[in-house]
Amino acid sequence: MIAALKFLHIAAIAVWAGGLVSLPALYVQRAHVRDDHALYQLQMIVRFSYIAVISPAAFIAVGSGIALIFGQQTFAGWFSVKLFFVAVLVVLHVLTGLVIIRLFREGEVYPVWRFVFATAATCVVVVIILFVVLAKPVFSVELDADILRPGGLRDLVRTLSPWPLP
């Protein structure tokens, strides 16, 4: 069961990351479209890719990842770093969707410098996630032992909060 879930997770991540890397190349094509029919076709390809392929892959990747957390009980420092960069990938995903909304208005184009930046940023985030998952580096963080005991986080929040807590 865990092996099938891992396969689903890796396949969904591959589709999600590949889609996010390839979409900016489609955006650049907006400047080369000459007639309304070609613009409509490009818009349909981009929207279909984002809505029907990339976004479902993102949901499957995140959902299967959450299931794997509970299945394997992964609680390590590298995993927190991975989750941070997955959150960065989610932000890039949302920004990609916002570009799609604006890009196909009259007179809009996607500059080449933005294509290079978006593609490079997405690639860097994906490579960092892969490195962290495959290398599983050890991150040593010194935490107060009181935080780790049950109720320790609540006590910490009580000391930091300006409002009285129950």
C-alpha cells in the first residue's frame, strides 16, 4: 500500500513540476500569435493544461504526501525543510494561475525575462525539494526541552502572548 502511494506521489509531483516548468514557455508564445483563432487555441491549451492536468496533479501530490506522512510517520528536520519548499512551489503554482488570468487580455504579452526567471525559480525549488528528499540532511536545532513535553507549546504561547489565555 505504501509503495503504491509513493508511486502515485512521485508521479503526481513529476506532472506538477513539469507542468509548472513548461507553462512559461507557452506564455511567451502569446507575443507571436497573429490572429484571434490562434490566440484562442493558445489560451485553450494553457488553461486546459493548468486546470485539467497541472492543478489536479498538485492536489494528488499534496494529498498523497499527507497520506504518506500518516503512513510512515515522518518526523525529521529534513521533512520540515521539504514542506517549506513545497509551500514555495504552491505559491509559484498560484502565481502561475494569476498570470493565466491576465495574460490573455487584449494587448498583454509575457516578457522573455519573466519566462527565464519563472522557469529558473521553479527549477531551483524542484531541485531543492529533490535534494532534501534524497539526501535527507540532518538539521540540528536546539530546542528547549519544555517545548517538547505535552502542553509545552501552549505554555510558550502564554508567555509570548500579550492577552491572557485560558
